[in-house]
Amino acid sequence: MINISVSAENLCKNFGRRFVFKNLNFIFDKPGIYGIAGINGSGKTTLAKIISGVLSPSQGKIYCSVNSLKINPEEIQKYIGYAAPYVVFYDEFTAYENLKMLSVIQGIDFNSNRCEKLLTEFGLYERRNEHLSNYSSGMKQRIKIIFAMMNNLPLIIFDEPITNLDSAGKEIFYRLLKQQAINSLIIIASNEEADLALCSKIIIMENFRK
Amino acid sequence: MKSAISIFFKDWKSELRTRYSVNSLAMFIIVAISVILFSVKDEPLSPYLTAGLLWTVIFFSAMSGLSRTFVSEEERGTFLILQIIASPLNVFSGKLLFNTLLVFLINSIITLLFSLLFSAFIIKNIYLFTAVFFLGNFGIAVSSTVIAAIISKAGAKGTLYPVLSFPVLLPLILILSELTNFSIDGKSVEESLTEILVIICYDVIMLTVSVMLFDFIWKD
């Protein structure tokens, strides 16, 4: 089993004069499902983006280690899977091309068997060679979830993962999420009770506003 | 490096399918050269004037097409997935490779059209011109790529791009124009060494500054 931990030390983020959160500390020290909860605008997405290295914190630090090896913030891209409704893939490529191309850009060897298995699970295998521009928003969300899960990365972040998914899609997602949580540290930023019910530890963002 | 090459191939395939840059560049070249031909009519042009016009057309064609590499990512919202999965250095290298290839292709066509349509545009020292062409195009590609990254998040992208590019590219265009005059005169490479070294310095400085700066441009 992979040994992964993510922790934050006195994390603060402000946009201009407005503080999104202050003095945020947490430790997620083993594979499993962890949650970030909070009302709209409380900073869930901001925290998810800071953990993934897309945003820099105004103060404090994020530490990430895989098998006791500290991961530099510049190298975090290789270890992270990320799915969110606001992440956009390339419409001019097919779903399969997107998954393959983005894996190679991430510096990971493309695992076609795992990719095809997940496409089958999500019911998109038959339509894998269609351009993404022909996909509905729910199908696009499924492809983003497949991309986040298909490389078995140690850290996976889902921001509002069930947005646009139908009930069948949610069921498949939750089933695969539980399997994935054996080997990956999964962080879910969400307000959905069903999402948060799966989490062993939850950060409530409102607690870090003052 | 593998990641950078993948970004280059992704952009290349995307360009072949969407023709974001190529169409605007092709239209610009046709319109610019046609306007010059119509306005000049039968008036004889001096060889030096054609050299100046060549680099003017090249400068404005770069302004009309090279920003697309970053602007299209921002406009379509695909910027974020690249930020999540690729390091800033790989993104910059991939985009630079793509813009360099595009600049070489487009500028080769512009130069070919100039030599066919303007009888005064006769290069006597082809070796010097080839060296100038390669070094100059690389300098234009590096500067345009980093400026495209800067303006991609701004509001008035179309206006900002030439405004920011002008002071950065002006010294390069002036030297390139001078060296093109030298190659029209048939001066040797040895005689033009100082100017060539200036372009090499420009390319190295711009590449170094761009790589160092890109981390800050790429992140919030």
C-alpha cells in the first residue's frame, strides 16, 4: 500500500483585502477519503487549487509526501488527479484522445487497459471516439472523473464531483471512489451530504474565516 | 521534455483541426502584401525599402497569429487543466516549440512571396540572410510566446499584444532590417558579425528572461 500524506501549516489566502481563510491546519496522513465542506464562497475550491499547486497560498505551506519522500510543489503535477466541473478538456479531440494526450502531458505512461475499463464502467466505451464537443455536460464530467482516476495517482482531488451526473453516474462514481480510496488519498470539496458521508475527516471552511 | 513535446503535438493537432492561428495569419499575409502591391503600383521600390517592408509584414503577422497559443487556452477554459497537470517550464517549452514552427512556416511563405512579387528584393548573400532569418525568427517566437502568456489573462488582448510587443521586438526588427540590407548588398558574414552577435545576445537574453518569468506568469 502506498504511504501518502498531505498537510497544511498555518495556511492563509486572501484576495486583496478579503481573507478567504486564515490559520488553516490539517493533516491527512494515509489513503482514504477526506472532505472539505463549507457554504458557497467559503474557499473550498481555493483550498483545492492551493493543494494542487494551481494557486499559491498568501501565507503558510502545504506539505505532501509519497512513501516518506517529500514532493516539491514544482513536481506535484505528476502525483495529482483533479476533477471539477470548471476544468475543461479539449473539444476538438475525442474522449479517448483527450485521456491519452493529457496522461502523456502529465508525464505518465498511458494505461490503455485501465482507461478502457473505466470508460466501460461509466458507459462511455462505445462513444470513446466521438469528439468531446458532441458530449453532454454529464458525459464530460464522467470523462473528467475517469481522467482523475485512471492513472492510480496517490493524491486525487474532486471538487463538486457529482455536478451534472445522473443517479446512475453517481452510483458508479461512489463505487469506484471506495475502490480507489484503498491506494489513494482522496479529497472531496463538496456540500453534498452523500459525498461528505464517505469522508473519514472533514475540514469545515467556516471555522477558518476569523 | 516528453511533456513539452506532447504539448507541442497537442497544439499542432489542435491547430490542424481548428485552424485558430493559420487562418488569421494567412488572411493577414494576403491582405498586407496585396495592400503594398496596390499602393506601390508601378513605382520602383529600392531594395532597402523591400527589406524594411518584409520585416514590417513579419512583425504584424506575428502580432495577428502568435498570441493564439495562449489566448485560445484561456478563452476555451483549458488553461486550468494544463496548470494542474504540467509544469510551467514544460508548458512554456511546448508553446515555444509550436510558435517557433509556426513563425518559420509563415515567415518562409512571406519571404518567398516577397522574392516573387518584388523584383527589387534580391538577396546577394543567401548564407547571411539564412542565418539572419533563423536567428530573427527564433527571437520573434520567444518574445511573442512570453508576451502572449502575459496578455492571455488581460481584458483587451487584441490591443495589448502589439502595444507590449512593440518595445520588446523593436530592437530585434531594427537589427534584422539592417542585416537584411547587408545581405542585399552582398556583405560577408564576417563583416556582419557584430550585428549577428547582437541578435544571438537578444535571443539568449529573451529566452533566459522568459523561462525565469514564466513561473510567475503561469501561476496566479
